[in-house]
Amino acid sequence: MWQGITYGLAAGALWGSVFLAPRLLPGYSPLELSAARYVLYGLVSLLLLAPLWPRLRGKVTGSDWKALFRLSLVGNLVYYLFLAASVQLAGIAPASLIVGVLPVTVTLIGSRDRGAVPLSRLALPLALVAAGIVAINADVFLHANSDGGDWRLKLLGIICAAGALASWTWYAVANARYLARFGHFTSQEWSLLTGVATGLLALLLAIAAIWAPHAAPAGVTRDWQVFLMVNIGVAIGASTIGNAFWNAASRRLPLTLSGQMIVFETLFALLYGFGFEARWPRPLELAAMTLLLAGVSGSVRMHAAPKH
């Protein structure tokens, strides 16, 4: 279990960077960001998969490919389109706090899976997580006027964040259940196969991005060298390595606990956002982070308790 928790923490640290990328590249559309990230992810995965393919060729079935394309579409492409749009429209904090509800949604859906702890025992940890999400929501609304911008765009950003939440909730549950049911791939193999499937789907996004050119906002330049460097970093770090860590965590933890591990993505996203904005967290933001960590720690203790 502790190996799974460590893998979940590492995945969260890498995944948190995807919230920062759209802020680093404000001159590019969510379509361009998603296409670039996942085409590069597909290329890296293809290169790493090539020496393993002679051994894997006989293991991968038609059902596996269908599952890979389905998971890749919803959990990668659709999720990141929504997330990038949310960050650019509403900011890192609102996007991360709404996606931060994932520990609750995944835990509720996975509450009847094998190895799950009854929800009655998880009531306090889940309440702490929920309180943390409420605290950071309160901070956003208290400082909404000072942030400026069109409230309608912020509302659209919140709706996009909700779409990201829905797509990744489905992906986290479906991916964990598939790995539990069909355990004939290692975490690395499944991550690389997912990368190849995602890269093939991303080629369609790339074509759409070329045919639908995006005009940068006034005063914002489009530096293609920075664009390439950021997307390479996200493709290798968050997608290739982060997904491998997450698959390893999913194999070792029941859904009620692996769902809690997603909270680390929110915490690291907030930390990266504070660093980007060159400021310390405000009191409510600090309280939210503390409550989220306390909730995850409580859930870990519940799962570590001896079974009678």
C-alpha cells in the first residue's frame, strides 16, 4: 500500500504541472495545447514501446485497443481540452479546486469495489477534503473583484473545469477497473500503449488546430520555441512518467484510496500557481491545503488499519 501511495504522490506532483502550462502559453488555444502535448506523448511512447513490441504483440487484443482508445479519448484529450480552457478563462486556482473534487467523486463511485473501505468509516476524511474544497472556493469568490476580467468568461471557465472533473472521474474509475480485471500488462506497458493510442487520436486534433488558426490576445506573443519546450516537458513528465506512476498506484490501491491520491495533483497545482504568481498562499488557501492533506492522511490510516 505504501508503494502505491508513493506512486500516487509522484503522479500528483507531475500532473500538477499541466495546470501551469496553459498559463505559461496564453497565446495558444486549448486545441493547440492539447494537440501538441499528446502528439508528443504519442511519439515518446512509440519510441519507448518499440523495443518491447515483439513481446507485447501477442498480448494486446482487440478489446485492449478499444479500451485504450476509449480511455485515451475521455481521460486525456477531452480532459485536457476542458482543463486548458478552464485555466485560461478562470485561472489556476478555480480550475484546480473544481478538479480537486476528484477524490470525492472517485471514492463515491468506487465505494463498492473490492478492497474498498465502507463510506461510513471514510466520512471524516471525506468531510475534511470537502471542507478544504469549500475553503478554497470561498477564497476565490472573496478575491474575485481584484482579479478582474469578464465574469461570464470566468463562469465558462468553471463550466469547463466541471467538464474536466466529469471526464477524469470516469477515466480514473474505468482505468483502475480495467487494470484490476485484466492484469496482463505492467504499469509501464499500459502507460506506453495508452500514449500510442492518445497520440493517434491527437493527430486528428492537430489537423483541426491547423484548419482553425488561433489569434493570440492583444499584447501576447506566440513564441513557438517556448511552446515546444513546455509541451515536451508536459508530454514526458506528466503524460509518460506521471501516467506510469498512476497505473502503478492504481494496481496497489483500492479505488477508495487511489481516489484520495488525486488530491496531490490539486495541491501541487496550487503550489506551482503560487510560484508562478510569486506570492504566498492566502489564509483560506493555506487552510484548504491543510484540510486536504488531513483528509488524505485520515483515509490512509483507515486503509492501513488491520482487517478483522
